[in-house]
Amino acid sequence: MAVQTKTKAKTTTIGKYLLDRLHAHGVEHIFGLPGDYILRFDKLIEDHPIKLINATRENTAGYMADGYARLRGLGVACVTYGVGINITNAVSQAFVESSPLVVISGAAGIEEYQISPKLHHLYNGEGLERDNTQLEIFQKITVAQAVLDNPATAAQEIDRAIEACLEHKKPVYIEFPRDQVDATIPLPHPEPFQREASDPEALREVLREVQKILKNCNRPVIWVGHEIQRYGLADAVLRFAEKYHIPIVSSLLGKSTISEYHPLYVGLYQGELSREEVRDFVENCDCAILLGVNLNDVNTGIFSAVLEQENKIISTSSSTEINHHLYKEVLFSDFVGSLCGLELNICFRFDHPACIDRSFPDFAAKKGKKITASRVYECIQKHLKPEHIIVSDFGDCLFGSADLLVEQNSYLSNSYFAALGFGVPATIGAQFALPKKRVIGLVGDGAFQMTCMELSTAVRYNIDPVIILINNHGYATERPILEGEFNELVDWKYSEIPKVLQKGVGIHVETEDEFDKALAKAFSTRGEYFIIEVELDKTDYSPGLKRFCKLINIKGKSS
Amino acid sequence: MAVQTKTKAKTTTIGKYLLDRLHAHGVEHIFGLPGDYILRFDKLIEDHPIKLINATRENTAGYMADGYARLRGLGVACVTYGVGINITNAVSQAFVESSPLVVISGAAGIEEYQISPKLHHLYNGEGLERDNTQLEIFQKITVAQAVLDNPATAAQEIDRAIEACLEHKKPVYIEFPRDQVDATIPLPHPEPFQREASDPEALREVLREVQKILKNCNRPVIWVGHEIQRYGLADAVLRFAEKYHIPIVSSLLGKSTISEYHPLYVGLYQGELSREEVRDFVENCDCAILLGVNLNDVNTGIFSAVLEQENKIISTSSSTEINHHLYKEVLFSDFVGSLCGLELNICFRFDHPACIDRSFPDFAAKKGKKITASRVYECIQKHLKPEHIIVSDFGDCLFGSADLLVEQNSYLSNSYFAALGFGVPATIGAQFALPKKRVIGLVGDGAFQMTCMELSTAVRYNIDPVIILINNHGYATERPILEGEFNELVDWKYSEIPKVLQKGVGIHVETEDEFDKALAKAFSTRGEYFIIEVELDKTDYSPGLKRFCKLINIKGKSS
Ligand SMILES: Cc1ncc(C[n+]2csc(CCOP(=O)(O)OP(=O)(O)O)c2C)c(N)n1
Ligand SMILES: Cc1ncc(C[n+]2csc(CCOP(=O)(O)OP(=O)(O)O)c2C)c(N)n1
């Protein structure tokens, strides 16, 4: 970073201010791809403590930044105008699954427009003053947008966008005309942002209600969702749960918000997709406290979750509801943060299953025995250590890995928006985010074929995740819904990919002992990425996918 | 296809009607990827004469369909809801560069919404009746949209969308709720579509004007653009040009609209980016007739094209202008189609350069001599035959191949929107479109890294294009604009890719004779795809890119 002399210290540039603010919020890497409209900004990053991570394409840059954001609280992707639009997949997913992602897009300079708006990479039709197409598209999938076309307001706009990202834990869009990057502005002194606050009266009222409900119930359960993780409220939930001894279940998207080794943790609840003891337990409670749960088809086991408890307390980032009435003026974080402050003279001591008591068969690899889907996860479980983080793409690897027992904040999935191809790049992004951890990506062959070559970026920056590729020869997850030629895939020789990338280790396994050995080797070797391809039979499904098949056979194939 | 009994013949289903209409318009392949919201439609294609081509991901499916559309007049891509949104790159490009692409997206069934709109792959916020997000995004990049949620109007809606695609030569969007695919409808009898017509008075008036201008000028030139190709008006232009002996130049995006072997064809005109004799010729004409040219930065050599001819006749799909006045009520195709009907007693016989007279050095490979960028294209020229079609991605391969002499309709490029990654999939799509031709894809290493694995689809369906990979070790086109670490790429061993895909031939060449031999082999061998990687020095630019460097050094690096 250039040393600024005293006289210069009172000004900065818009580009530098943007970088400094991101850095102040903990961003150390920006994932992106160059292009002429963003080149000046890219150049600026070269001289800044933040490091630019060059992806091979924009969509995967977005997934890397998303993985990073979920673990670090803020992620940034940076693309050129127009042609970077394939990042919309990643941004849509971040939007729907609440990942705090800042998208910075270069744009044509303000002066260039005066010559003609008919510039390459632009969508412009006839007679447009400024091409707003991309901005309008991003308005649909981000919670705030800022176009930095005015030096007088640029700094404010930057802060507004970053704050919106942090407040809503959803993507924001910053469009940066290239002739504004180096524009000088007076050094701003950003004040702590004034976030919305809860109405104190309403907050007291809702807490009194909760108190009353809890006093009158016998078997409460907390159902925790991904928003608790995103808003950093897991500790608050735990203090509350521990104080009164309330068992906790988790949504799939929220998996690992609470350590699954915690004695109060019961398991994943997904209606009829749950393991039976979890489902029985939850459905026999008399008070359900839902914190940050998105009640979508995936989290509810295609709406088979039964919420028939006598009392329901449901709080999300958008509202807090007690039974049938709604508190609009109570903020999610204030509500959840206040729960452990309640003073009740009770302690719920009732029997509940605990996830740690589940029987995990001691995995002993049988030599030469063809490995099956269910044994894959037993073997992974055996090797899993606190330093590991699992990132699961959508596919049978999600159904399978959902049953793994994991530590707090050590499991990421795109289990709701479910855009295949997230796995490999998000794994790389996660490895950038937490270099001391070892990140394990779980991906099906279909998903792998979409984005595997992003491992090039792991090579470039010496990033060493472990990819476990579940090769069940096609789109397994779709077969139970409707079978056809379209579920087939070309069989690649996946373990040859390191030869193309000229780095990394590719291992192909078919038997239990081969997989066992491969995991042991990969987990004990740092400095290189691994692809471990596990070859399974076409219709060898994980126990989780089998439960799913059963459910859709009941529900009808269309849903 | 199921044989229909007589009594059944009076009805069809919405899904079948859609397929039948596409088929009637010449569509034989649909490029796509399955997903639960589109599975039923995919299944329907299995039983239809149209063939479903399974891509590895949606974005490349879009590029394949775009390549197909540019050659066949209509292309179709078919994706599932939400997660297929990365097709927006391909659709944006098709929109901007006028390619008639139909995008079909599956969607949640109407009944499902009644349970809850919180379905996977959807963007929905709270309280939405129906998720319109994707529709609203596609409204920005398509000329018509249809949601097939009403059996009473579905057939009409289908016809309206397809007609809009054919009329405007731009993408349209069809959203298909999955529970409507098999809905029975009375067999429609689609009538020939009533397209807009020119006002006959206005048409006569503009033609009289053109006649007057032509009578009074000495050196007219026709500048032909891509819209002439898209609207199938090349023959009309040629008849007009030949009748009065008017020389023709072409825009870059319109390259090969007219055979470059035609004696009236002068060359590509791009202002200061043109070869000097072309530029001198055009800028010394006294009447410029622009037909279907998009006057954007690329086609005009960053606005260096000088349009100072005494008279200007400019017709595009949006308007027809004579000097400073505009005819709104004259259709592009009527105007262009009428030009050869003009009766003038003149014939312009003035000297003009002709592209065929250019000196193309007889390429004789020097054994062991390291090949250079300019020699690459000389060697390709030597091997080029009428059966070849070139598809060029953006990058130096575009600057280089723009100088090749090609036959009519045998050169495709994404030279305006310029989304890297178009090359490989569009080449495959083009090979599907015209199986008897041999399609040659030209791609840089950066672009290749984005989408090369789509060659998997070539393997799957036995498609055998030839990919010439210009490996200049990084983002060459960006280096002259701004140099930095971000222009570097990981060096892959590209010729090993066929080992991963288990089919195809990979050849790595560094010398003239190696390249010469590789081309000879690839062009004479059908049944397998080839990757010919040509290794160049980092800063070894094609003559075209060198002209570009000179131009931006004059114009300033930002533009
Ligand atoms: C980008 C994208 N395209 C399409 C889909 C639809 N889809 C859902 S599951 C699935 C099959 C996944 O196959 P694979 O990754 O091999 O995992 P498997 O189900 O075989 O375990 C598909 C295509 C999707 N979720 N995302
Ligand atoms: C999807 C996309 N991302 C970024 C860009 C910006 N861009 C323009 S040229 C270029 C470099 C192209 O490199 P390569 O394909 O290797 O071709 P070369 O210029 O080296 O010949 C880039 C990154 C783009 N055009 N498209």
C-alpha cells in the first residue's frame, strides 16, 4: 500500500475507500475475474492488503465468495460488466440462503457514455442514456444497490451498501464506472451505522409472553435455522437452551449452527425426512420455538413437518410470531439475544434423544469389499476431526452427509436453492476463509462436471481442499422422480484431472479399504488438493435419499 | 412418437404442441439440462422427433443453442427453474447480437403454489403468490415472454413467443409450470402470423429518395452488418450490389454475411482497425449504404469509423434513415428486399480493392520453426475449405481470424457482447446444426478454461468439431490495456483433456510444421473431436490485435 504523506492523508479515492471499508469489515480476499471495465479496480487491489483471487469464470468466483461469506461474515466478488452476468446463479443462491455477499461490477465510464452508449458488454437498446439493464437484474436478487457515479455521495453509498449486506445477510450490488475508481474524495469518517432498533415496549411484551408460555409448558423444543448462524446468535441460543435445559433440533440449511456434539442437540428435523426418533421427539413436544428457520419444502420434508405443538414461538429476520399474532417492531437479534435474560424458576428436565448417543458403527474397512453409499459416510465419520469443515453440494452427497455428526460451524450446504456446481468452488472459498482448517467438499458427478475446473484456482494459490466425488454415474437424485436418458452422464476419468492442472492428487476408489486409505492419506497431507472419486452403483442411494424416495412415493412424484 | 388414433387427433397437450411448433420451424435439437421442474417436458422430448441434447451446465447449453440458432434460424435451450439462471450470459449475448433463441424454463406447478410458495430453486420472499423473479429478469434480456399457466391461451402464447423470436431475431422466454405440460388442449390450427407491414407510401418515398441519391453519386459503398445475415437478406443485398456494381464491406459481427470471395467484396470495415486499403476505400466513397450494421464500439473501431460520405442511407431492424431524416414505417426487410427492384440506368464502375486480391502468402511450414500468432492464421487459411465453418470466441483469436478469407455463412463470432466461453459450446452447437460441415472453434486459453469441459457433450453424441486453442499464456487481449498479475492463468496441460473425457484427440504444437500437420490430420479425420493447442509467446499478438494496440494507444487506454 502506498505510504501517504501527511498532507495527502485528508483525501482518498473512491476505489481505495471501497477496499478500505471492506478490509475494515474483515475481508482479506476478493474473488473475481478481470475485464476492461473492472481492470483499474483490479489493479488497485494489487496494491492493497486485500488479495485478488482470480477465478477461471464469474459464476465460480461467486460461489467461492459465497463460501467465504458464510464462514467469515462477508464475502466479495468482483466482475466486469455484462459478461459477468453468469454470477447471477451464485448471487441468487446467496440471496435465497442468506449469505452476505458483495458483488462489485465494473461499468463503462461516465465520459464514455457521452460518445455513445453502444459499448461492448452492454445490453443497450437504442437511445439509452445509461445502460441500467444489469442494475435492474441485480435489483431482483440483492437487498441494496449502489452506482458509484457521483464522487460527492460515493463514500456514503459504499457504506450504505455494505451495511445493508451486514444487516440483512444477503447480497448487495455495487456498480463502479471505471472512470470513477481513481476519483479523489475527502477522506470520510464513517460513523457507526444506525441500524433499526426494536420498539422497547414491544420487546418487553413479547418476552413476557414467552415467559408465560414457557412457565406453562412441559416439553419445549428449540428448532434452530440458518439465520441463527448468519446473525451470529448461536451462543445466545445456547445460553438460553442451557439455562432451562431445552433440547435443540436443527434445520438442514442450519446444520452445524449448534455443535452436534452438544448434549442438548437432538438432530436434524425435517418432518418425515427426519430420523424417526427426532421426528417422534419433536412432534411430541408441547411448545416449538423456531429461531431463524425457513419453512420451505426442503427444511420441512416437503411440508411434512407437523407443527401441532400447543404453543409456537417463531422468530426470523422478518418477523416474530407468537401463536397467531405478529410482532413487527421486534428485531430478530434483539429477540433471540434477550431469551437467555428471561428469569424463570423452571428447568425442563425431560427425556430427549441426543444426537451424540446415536449409534455410529465403528467403521472397520473390509478389504476388497465394494463400498456402498451408506458406508461412504460411515467411513468419513470415522476420519472426521474438529479441524474439518464439510461443504456439500446438492445431490445424494447432501442426503448422505446430512446424517454426519459435525462440530459447530463446520458444515455448509446449498440445500434450499440447490444450484448444482456450488460444491467445488465453495470448498475452495471456504479453504481461503479458514486456512488452518481443512475443508472437505462433497460433490456428485453431475455437480462436479459443472465447476470442477475451478480447482485451477486451488492450484494457482496453493489451496489444498479435499474433494470427495460421489460418482454414482448420473443424476441419482432425479432418478426416483423420473427416469430417462437425461439422467445419464458421460463417465469421465476424474482422477486424471490433476494431470491437466499439473498439480493435485487424483484417487479413484471402489472398495472400503481403498476409500479408508485415501481419506487417511488426504487428511494427513497438506499442500495439495485431492480428488477422491468414489465409484458407486447407479442406484446405490444413501439412507437419506432412500427416506426421500419413500416420502415422494407417498406425496406423489411431482412434488 | 405415439401414433394418435383418429378420435384422439383433435386434441394435443401443451407440451406436445410446443414441441410440434418448434419442430415445424426447423428445430431438431433442444439443448438443456434436466431438473425436477422441467423433467416432464424432458421426458416428452424423449418421445418426439426433436432430440434433447444434455449439456453439462445451463450456460453452455445456452451457447450451444445460440450457435445452432445463428446457423439454422432458430435454437432452443431448456432449463429448470432458478438454478438455470446462469444461462443469462448466453441469453444476454443472443439478445445483444440478435440470435433467435427460445429459452424454455420449467417452473413449479400451479397446484404446488397453493400449498406454499416456499419451494426449492425459487427466489420467493415472504407472502408471494407466485414467484415472478425469474420472469422479471428475463424481461430485461428477451423480446417476448410467455407463462404457460392457462390451457385456454397456452397455444396462442406459444405461437406469439416463437413468432416474436423469428420476427425480432432475438431471444424469447417461455415459462412452463410442470403440472401444465400434459394438460390437454384442443388441437390448434395456427394461422400464418400477421407480421407488421411497411406503409406502402413510405416505402415508395424512401425508395425514390435512394434512387435520387444513387443517380447523383459516383462512389457508393454498401456496409453490410449481421442483421442482413439474421434476416436472410444476403441474397437481396447481393442482387442489388451486382445489378449496379456497388462494392461491399462488412462489419466484424456481420463477417461472412457475404462470401468474402465475391469480387465486389472489399473487406471488413472497422474504422482505424481496418486494413488500410479498406479504410481508404470506404472513407473516399461519396455514399454509404449501411444495411443492418450495429454502430457500436467494436464494429466502428472504437468509433473511429468516419461516416463523412456526402450521403448516408442507414437501415436496421429498428429504423431506416436517409441522411438526417427517419422513416419509421418502413420495415427493414421490405426496404432491403426492394433495393434490387430499383430501376436506374447506371452502373458504378470505379476501382475498388477486392478482398480476394489480397496477398495471402502461400503457407509453407518451416520445419522446427516456432510458430507465431500471424503464421497461425496463414496456416489455417491454407487448410480452409468450403466445408469449414469457423466459430471464434472473443480474444486474440478474434482479432486474428477476422483477417481470414471465408465463404458465406461460415464464420460466427461473439464480437460485440464478447462473453468469453462462447467458443467451445457454440462450436459444438454449430456442429449439431450442420453435421455435414466441419466446424472449427478458435479459442484463447482464458476462454477455453471457462467452458472447455462441454466437450463432454461432443463425446456423448459423437460430435466431432476441431478446437484450435490459442495458448498465449494468459489474457493477452487485456495486457495492452493494463498489465498485472490478474492477466496470468494457470498453465493447463490442455492436450490431456481427452484422457479425462476418454475420447477425442489432443495435440500440442509449438512449431509451424507441427501445426500444419495437426490441421491436416484433424481436417481429414472425422468421428472424433480434436483439441489442437498452439503454444505462443505471451506477447505474440496477431496483426489484428497489434492494430488494436496502436488504436488504443492513440485513443487512451480507458476506451
Ligand atoms: C444448476 C442446476 N441445474 C440443474 C439442477 C437439477 N438437479 C437437481 S439434482 C440433479 C442431479 C444431481 O446429480 P449429481 O450432482 O451427480 O448428484 P447425485 O444426485 O447423482 O448424487 C439435477 C440435475 C440443479 N439442482 N442445479
Ligand atoms: C465472461 C467474460 N469474462 C471476462 C471478460 C473480459 N475479458 C475480455 S478479453 C479477456 C482475456 C481473454 O483471454 P483469452 O481467452 O486467453 O484470449 P487472449 O486474449 O489471450 O487471446 C477477458 C478476461 C470477458 N470478455 N468475458
